[in-house]
Amino acid sequence: QVQLVESGGGLVQPGGSLRLSCVASGSISNINSMAWYRQAPGKKRELVAAITSGNTNYADSVKGRFTISRDNAKNTVYLQMNSLKPEDTAVYYCQGNIRAGTYYWRDYWGQGTQVTVSS
């Protein structure tokens, strides 16, 4: 069993910055990849950024502004968000493709954290 817990969301002005964190806990054997998704009201959930052991990828809308990173020793993934825009407002979800305990590879999701960009 794996639990993912996000933190770092909040209210920020346009042009500001936030740093999201997601910690995975449990009987983790391996983490293949971790990612951040977001969902705004009335819109579908979309991939924001993903990271494997050596590669990253980003949605076009956040390239150059967001940076995803990973601390393997702490089973933690981060999302540094700079130059935030009102259209970045959404609930941000952490996702991990993880092997843990007696389970095989599967996807786990955090509970989400609200990010609001507004004056």
C-alpha cells in the first residue's frame, strides 16, 4: 500500500511562485515515474509535468516556467512553479507509477492541492 501526500498549494499573485511537494510512503520497492496533473473546474485533468530516473517532460503551457524534480532518497517529487498565470489555477494532483510490497506496478494518486493565481 502506498500513500501520496501533496503540500505547498495556496493563493499567489500573477507572476509569483509556488513550490509543490509530494511524498510517497509505504513498502516501496521501485518508483518508475512520478508526475503532476492538474484539473480546473469544468475541464479535464491534464498532465503538467513528468519525471523518470533521467528524463522530464512538460505540457507546452508550462514550459520555461515550471520545473519538476525528484529526490529518490526521500521518495519525493517537487514542482517549482514560477511566473504563475491566472490560467494556472487548478487542483494539482501527484501521481506515481510504483511497485510496493506484494503488489505489481500500478498508479497511485494524491488527494490534490489547490493552487489559485489571482490579484
